[in-house]
Amino acid sequence: EAQVTQNPRYLITVTGKKLTVTCSQNMNHEYMSWYRQDPGLGLRQIYYSMNVEVTDKGDVPEGYKVSRKEKRNFPLILESPSPNQTSLYFCASRRRENQPQHFGDGTRLSIL
Amino acid sequence: AQSVTQPDIHITVSEGASLELRCNYSYGATPYLFWYVQSPGQGLQLLLKYFSGDTLVQGIKGFEAEFKRSQSSFNLRKPSVHWSDAAEYFCAVGVPEGGGNKLTFGTGTQLKVEL
């Protein structure tokens, strides 16, 4: 089954404790993205990647890092999380630039 | 830069009634256009997309959308709403940027269906 898998689905942690949210897709897609969803703001892109070792900033990249060492994986790293990063995060992938995105089920992060 | 406006934050309709969700975009050319639906606790599912050609596009679950270039709109419609359609709906536009394709989402419309 074609899917985008995120882990963990839920995480409560404290300020400053580094965390990584993993994202994996099994569709051999070139493009992958991370979004955060906040009430009243819709989805905002954090980072995206057009292929292995090619990443770029989205609209709200501050406080986040990503890497794309393999085509299927695109982890999101919060080196020093802060409460304003409490949000619902989605990973997405697509085959080419004008194709629809496939979304993961989301990761709800709470930073205390 | 492109932008997307969904002017209705909440909409309530009765089951069986027709539905129209509004979406307006700002971009200098015709972008790629998408509608997604998000059920509680789940990710986003694609309802339909417009790239070019026929301006009336059909999607899944009985939804359709019409691209109107003169109004910069891409409104989503359904003739008869079912209780299971209650969800949040997002309009999105994709534009070429930096060799890739940037997707910008609207802020969403929460649909409530009254039985």
C-alpha cells in the first residue's frame, strides 16, 4: 500500500530536549515536504526536498532542520524545541512538481 | 508571492442540501489548484485537482470544482451533502518556484453537517 509514515504520532516533551520526527514514503517520490498546521493558519511549509541531498527552506524554517540522505526518508529535527513549536506536523511526498501530494497521518507535538 | 483565501472559516449545512466552499487565489498566471479534505485525527486527502483544460473538474466522493480565471476562484461544490462529509477542507495552489513547485494552502473551512 502506498503511504507516507510518520513517527511518532504523538509526543510530549520539554523545552530544549532535541527530538526527531521521522518520515518515510514507499512510493519512490522525488519531492518531500514538512508542514505545520496551526488553528486559523492552515498548513505552512517548513522545509522541502526535491531529491536526495537537495533541501530548501519553506515559509517557516526557523528552529527546524531536515536531511535527505535517502530518497524514502525525510526526518524533521528540532535541535532545541520551544513551546511555540507545539503544533500538528505533516510530512508529504509527491512524484513530480505538478502532482498532488500524499500526506502522512500527522504528528502532534507538545513542547512544555 | 501567491496567496490563497478561504473566506468562510465555518459552514453549517443540512444533510441533503447543496454545498459550495469558496476559494480565491492571487497569482500572476494560472496555478495548479487542489482541494484537500481532512477528517479529525487524520492527514489530508486529495479531493480533486486542476492543471489545465476543462475548467469543471470532478473529484472523489461526489465533489466537483470549477476554475474561473476571471474571478481567480476555484470553488468546491457538492449537490447533496452527506453527514460523513463533515470535515475541514483546504484549498491549495501550486506555482513553479526554484526548479520545484511550491504549494500554498488556505486557512481551511470547517464543515458541519446537521442531520
